[in-house]
Amino acid sequence: MRALETALYGNKQPEVSRGEWINMKGEHVFAIGDIHGRADLLGALLATIEVRAGEMNVDFSIVFLGDIIDHGPRSRDAVEMVEETLARTPSSRLILGNHDWFPLRILHELTGDQQNLALDFWIRQIGGRATLLSYDFDPDTFSVRDLERHFPRNHLEIFHSAARYVELPKHILVHAGLAPNVSLADQTRRNLMWIREPFLSTPYDFGKVVVHGHSVTPSLGCEIARHRIGIDTGAYKTDRLSAIHIKPDGHVEFLQTNSMLTGIVEDVDPVYV
């Protein structure tokens, strides 16, 4: 069990948590929750965001909160959509999710048996099988060497170049959350990508509102708690992919794909918890 934990999370802390400050004076930010291979929902949401920004005649950027791949059937298409968005709107960012990190972990941070252990865990336990199928690989015969030689380099580079978090004037955007009583600069990669508790229930004031994914909200809607906003609405199982619209003055609105009509995106009210 210790070997598996080391293979998954690592046994040493990163030197620095690489984050980004997007100083977007007058720019609107749309942050999108965990996609998990649901390119169909992502396409509808991106199209709605572009139309909305055009109608408002505002500059905007998109921040993906991570977990682009795994579980859902179209991970490859989802990564390609992210790649296109980052190229089309250069101020947009991808934040690294724990699922996006997994192939990088296997290739660049592990060796020998730990690589094989982590690859098997990715494929069998956390949705990697669906990802490999979307790239036309056979998950039952896929090896570490296949990952190294045949997985698209540009897609791995997108994950490698991703930010750990994005800091805005009134919000901190991150994949999983933050550890209480720890400065933003000192947050570990494990916390940024994996934490649930004590983050989800802490009364700790982080100084800014933390916008996060990773933990599917119990209501399956966007949830506002005291110092955080959760927008992972379980897209790959619920047909609900959500986004938060952060306006330059810090006010927020929410968008979500309709769980009955997946090509339709609606304004939704948050749930206060």
C-alpha cells in the first residue's frame, strides 16, 4: 500500500507551486470545471461563452480547472478543444488536474515497477482506460513504452505547461483546493491537485474566494460556501458541465449544460452551502 501511495502522490514536496496571475484589467474570466472526456458538453459550453462575450462586447479568457481527461468517452477531442482555445485566446490558461498529471507522473517522475504500478492504477481504477480508447490504443496491452513513444507529444506538453493555480484580484482558481493555514506560495502540489478535507469544510479565510473543481458537489450544481466555490458537477456521469463567469468587479454568474439536453447551456443559480 505504501508503494502504491508513493507511485500515485510521490514522497517529496515540489520546490515551488507554479501559479499564474492574470492581470486582466476589464477582462471577463470564464472558469470551466472538470471535463473528464465530455467533449460534447465542452463544445456546447465554449460556443455559449464565445457568443455571450460577443454579445457583451467584452474581452475574455477561459481558465480550465483541470481533469480534461479520463472517465468520459472523448478525452482526445477534449484535449484538442483545450489546445485550440489556448491558442485562440492567449490569455486563457489550463490548471493541471490530478488526472491530467498522471501520464506525466508515470513518464517523468517514476521508474521501473512504480511506473507499471501507476499505469495499471490509471487504466483500471481512475478512468485511464476510457482515455486510451479515445486515442485508439488497446488498454489491455498498453505499456509504459507505448505511453512514451506513441501518446501525442503536444498533448503531454499541454499538461506539462499547465499552471498549478491562477490568481485573480478577488479569486484563486485551483483544481482541488488549498490547505488551510498555508500561504499560497507554500501550497504543495499534492494539496493543489488532490485535497478534499480539511479544505471543503474549513472556515479558514484564504483572503480570496477559492474557485475549484475535483470534488463533485453534492447538489450537482455550482455551490457557494463561505470561502470557496465548487463547480465540479460530475460531467461524465451527470451531463452537467459547469462554468463560472467572473466579472472584472468580482461578481459571478454560472452556466451549466442542461442534463436533459446536452447541447443546451443555461444560466443557473448557485446553491449556498
